[in-house]
Amino acid sequence: MDLMAFVPHFTEVPILEHVPVTKHKCEQPKEEDEIMAIRKGNRILDKLSRWFMRQRVLHKKHPLTRWCVKSTTAVNYEISRHLKSHPYMIHPFSSFRIVWDSIMIIFTFVALLITPIIITFYFDELFSYFVINDIINIVFLCDIIMWFFTGYYDNQTKLTVLDPMIVARKYLQSYFLIDFLPILPIGIFIFIIPNSIWYCATLNMMKLLRIRNILACSKRLRDVYKIYFQLHKILQTCVVIIICIHWAACLEYYVPLSVYVLGTLSNESWINSSYFQTKETIAKKYLVCLHRSLIAFSRSCHFLNMKTKEDIILNMILMIIGCFGAIFLLTQFSQLITTFHITIKYNLKLIAQLLEYMRYKELPSSLQLRLLTFYHYRNKKAFERNQKILEEVSPYLREEIILHNYLKFLQNVELFKHLPKNIIIQLTSALQSEIYIAGDEIVKAGTRGEALYFISSGTVAVYNSAGKEICHLEDESYFGEIALVMDTEHRIATIIAVETCEIYVLYRRDFRRFIAPYPDLLNRLQNIALENLNQSLLIDPENLELVFMPQYVNISTIQQ
């Protein structure tokens, strides 16, 4: 693979001149603290309320924030929308949700280990049984309540839904029943039905359904804790295996005990064998049960014969589960081998080539860091994949995708409002995507204008020719449209990237090519551009402390 394809190229060698270098030392304008505006005061209660509010809103450093919310502007808008519309809801990408999911993974795993133990081996100790069971149910009930107050990210609309009615409806239609069954109020059935405590306790076996929550929460937290996909799959598989074997071991003893309570236990049952009767401690009994469950899963021969109906039925069920478990392990192992091979081969090859290239060229460490930043940003945005998709789809679909991605930028340009609609649609195909790292110079004062720039994501800073910062431009802003119609237009402003930016560029040669069939259109646009230049408000140096982010700045009319 040609690694230079990832690096921006220039058609002309830049002319090196001894000119003063303007260093980018600008700072982002101080953002208004909306939480402070909503909850004012310096009392401990006010500070605590603000702290809880910050934990509920979108966390800017959440790994999924940059994937689902593209830029700083969109992040701020999402936080503002949350606080103004549904301040008591919990954002799915919040700090609170990270902590709560982490706690629930650990608690649910421990609960799934404790529940079959207390049902099987400690059932006679009623007080301990009810206390532990009630604690587990209360925590699971709190988790259900949290889901009613937690929004969700809709992959179809690419929006975060925080409306409590919509959130509740979606949860009720999806996993509410599965989450509610494990916490059925067993005590009520015990009081209603006499002598039913043993049978009602069997309902606690439905807590095994909570294994779904462990898998779902771990999937959401994989990116938070930066766990590799392969390690995540291994951990998930281990958790499923441990819980299944543990529950099977407890069932080996629980099923004969259930028959014993009914008064129909045969003397030939394996728990009446002399070998098992010598096991006095619970730990020793559990090890024997664990051994029997492993034998059943592996379809081996028992050293204690199965002579009763309940033993035979249980072991048949465990053997079937063992067969499906073996298939599950084979598929997981095959998937791991495939991902290991593809990921290692692809990533290591690219990284090795990139590092070898930088070492061969003896690039300074700062340039190496910028090159790696560019490489990772380009891969995160999946430029090659997008280009491949556009090449493979039909022409009609390609046009629809391009229009959806770029038409909104062109429609915001004041000069383009005088163009026929068919030309604007054609211009979308001429837009080119370029990436600029923080500190890159996009436009230099004194140079000839050649293109119009649209900011897809990121923030840029605008300077006049004296090096004085004017303002910042953010998402969906544009600059440089005069260069499309004026051949002699020279920039009198410098544009520098504040953060890594994706910018769409429309070059003059492409613009002229599309309007060439309309001879009088260029003259009309030039006259309109001159009128706009004469009527546009010049940015006064006294207004340099403005904190707003304009959508557009005419870099041909900035005062020096």
C-alpha cells in the first residue's frame, strides 16, 4: 500500500520566503456554563445538585460521543437540548451511565453466583435466604427504574432520544419483561399459597435471565475501557461458561432435593449414596456436584450411576446443553481466529509500513505525531470505505448520497442563491474532502484565492494580515466564495485549524466548468459579488472580543 496516499499533496512546490511566522496561540471562547445558569447558588445542596446534573448529561470524553456526535458544536448543542428539554433524564453517553453499568456488571455476576447457592445449600436458613434475595431484587429493581430514565441512541435517525414517554415505550416493548421476571415478589405467593416456599423459591431460577444484562452492559463499556474486541469476546465467553457450569452444578443437587421435598425420593438417588453422604461440608458437596455437571456436559460416564428418573432427565438436558455449548464455543473460537488474523495482518502491516517510512525519512517526532494523527482521523472517518461504496452503488444512488452529504453546504452560500438549481446539484459532485490537523494553515493572507471552503466538522481560527485573531468558524461555516468568480481576488486573512478538521473544497476550475454553458451567468455573479463587497460590513478591530461563532466571514473584506 502506498502510504503517501494518506498524506495531503500539493500540485506546486511552495516558495520559501523569509516572512514572519504567525504562531497559533488562540484560545476557544469561554463557553457558557448552562448547568450553572440552571442551578445557581453556592450552598452545598446547590453544588451537589450541579454535580449530579453533570453526571447525567453527555460526557464529552465518552468514546461513543465522537462517533455519534461529530464535533464540539454538536456536543454543546446536545448538552443544551438535554438540559432544556429533559433535565431529569440520563444521557446514554453520560458518566453516570458508565459507573452504573460497571456496578451492575459486577453485581449481576455475583448475584448469579450466589442465587443458586442459597437456593440449594442454604434454603433451610430462611432469614438469610430472604435477606439476600431481597437485597438482590432491590438492586435489580433500581436497574429497571434507571432504564426508564435513560435515553437511547437511535441508529436509524442518528439522534439521541430523551423523551421519557418514548423511552418508556421502547423499554416496555423490548427487555422490560425479561428484566422484571427475575424480581417477582415471591413473598406474596408464599403468603397466598400455604407450604409453597420451596416451590416459590424455584422462581428465583429466572434470575439466570439477567445474564443478558451482563453481555449488553459489557458491550457498551468495551470502548469506554478500551478493551480489544478479541479480549472482550474471550471474557464474554468465559462469563457464560462459568455461570452455566455453576448453575448446572447446583441443579445436580437441587433437583433431587425437590423430589425429596415431594416425598418421592428413591433410595437409589445419587445423593443417598455412601460416597455423597460422607461429604459433610457444603464445599465438598458442591465439588461433587460440579464434577457431575462437567461429566454431563462432556457426555462422559458417571462414576455414580444414574438410576432415578430425575437424574436421567436432568443429565439428558445437560448433555443437550453441552452439545449446543460445544457448537457455541466452536463458533466463538472461529470468530476469534478470523478477527485475530484480519486485524493483526491489516493493522500491523500498515503500522509497520508507516513507522518504517517515518524512520527512513528521519522525520522529526512532532511531524510523526501529526502524521499518525492524520492517519487515525482518516481511518476513523472511513474515507476509503465511503469511496468504495460510492464506486460500487448505482449512479442514481450515488447521486442521492452525494446530494444528501453536500447539498446542505451549497444551499447556505448567498452567492449560490442566484444559480439555477441544476448547477447547484452538479456542483455537489465537484466537492473534495480534505483533512487539516490542528495548526495547519488552510488559507494564507496575501495569496491568490482559488477555492471555496466548507467546514464539515471542526473549528478554524481567522486572522487578519497583521496576525490578529478575528473570530472562529465551526461546523457548516464557509469562506472564500469570492475566489470562484474573481480571478484577481487575494486573501487578506489567514485561516488556521484549531482542531482536526474535515473541510470540503470547491475549486474555481470546477465551478467555471459547470457554469460555462451559461455565458452571461459569470458576469452577473461578478456584479453581485462586487455589490456584496461594497455593502458588506467590515469587521472592526474594536469588536475582536466577540464571543459568537459566525457561520460565514468574508475573508476578502477583513480590515487589516
